[in-house]
Amino acid sequence: MTSDVSADGKHRFWMLDLLRGASAILVLIYHSSSAFPVAYAAVDLFFMLSGFVLAERYGESLLQADGCRNFISHRIARLYPVYLVCTLLGAASVFPLIGHLENWSFSTFAVSSVASLLMLPAPSDTVLGILPLNGPAWSLFFEVVANAVFLFTAARLRVAVSIVALSAPAFVVALWYFRYPPGSVWGDIVGGFPRVLASFYGGVLLSCLWRRGFRIRLAAWPGWILVAALAVLYSGFVLTERKYYLLLTFAAHPMII
């Protein structure tokens, strides 16, 4: 793990930023081609990276006066502006589809617009997913859910262990029940909650261990090796798809971080 200390005394993990950017590119390629068929697992890597970074940045400050208010204001400023712009662009693109898709009417569009402004799933089940105006933002909704839980738990080791121990088995059951990583549509939305909590608090747990001295410091060049390893891991299956996906989520991602 390589990091720098910023002016406010907080660590900036530039290697994790590199992994985040590489993962985003792999997901983009996944949605536009078949080059990286397992790159959807990068969503879970994002959740774990988020848990680690937020635990490092806010884990202690949440326990102080005004810590919760600062956390909420910082997260809104970080997430909502870009989300709002993308949602408005998405609204312009899906509005012409009214009447051409099942369950997609003007009233559904209006209700979805209100829900989307609040960053909540639209109550209507459509082929456009739980956030019809901004389909990819389903993961952002679950990120907000994890942030809300983190607001009350902070980065406590025992709490992180407990949440991982409870959510990981629930996520495995959901994965076998829905046959695909859940959370993006109403049919499997319930499985998205243990999915995000298992990875997010896996990152929080890694942060707790890192602050207790369980760390590896790397030079600059191994970061690019990790990026290459990530690309290789997402390029195909070693086991069956679900087993390989779980291997990535619970073994490869923590080791990379």
C-alpha cells in the first residue's frame, strides 16, 4: 500500500485511485464489448475501496462533535452534483421512450423523476432498472445506503467484523437465488443490500487492520502490475461464473487493496 499525507494529516492512497480509474475503464469496456466478461465485479471493488477510503478519512472524525454533519455535507458535495447532471441528461434520453417501453408512461416518468432527484429507486418496475433516468446509478444508491450505515457505526473493528460476518453469507445466498450479482433491478434489489455491506465493510475492516499495523508498502511500479492483474482477473473465468465472482469479491479484491 502506498500513500501520501495531505495537508490535513489524512492519507491519500494514490495507488487506490489508480485502481479505481482502471476499474472504471474496464467496466466501460465491459458494457461496450465482450473483452472483460467479469468486469461487473469491479462494482464490488468500488464498494470495498469506498469503505477503506471513507474509514481512513472519516473513521475517527465521525466520533467527534460535528463529525456526522461534516460527513453528510462532504458526501453530498462529492456525489450529488455529478449524479444530478447525469440524471438530467438521462431524463432527456428516456423521455422519448414513453409509450414505447412496457410500464413506461408519462406518470411513471414523473414519479421516477421525483424519486431520482432524491436518489431513491423509482416505485415502478421497468426495464430501465431501479433508477430509470440514470440506470448505472443503482450502485450509487447502494453506496449511499452503506454511507448511511457507516454514519452510525464509524470505523469500529468489532462492528465491521460483525457486519461482514452477517452480510457475506446473505450475499452468497442472494447470488445463488438470483443467479446473478443482484441490486440493479426491482426483481433482485433485496440482494443488493448484503452485496454492498459485505464489500463496503470489508474495506472498513481492511482499514482497521491497516491502522493496526497490518500493511504492505510498495514502490510506484507495482501499482501498474496490480492494474494488469486486475485486467487479467476480469478477462475470463477460472471456475463457474458465480464461484469465480465470489473468489474475486472475497479474496482477490481484499488482497489487491
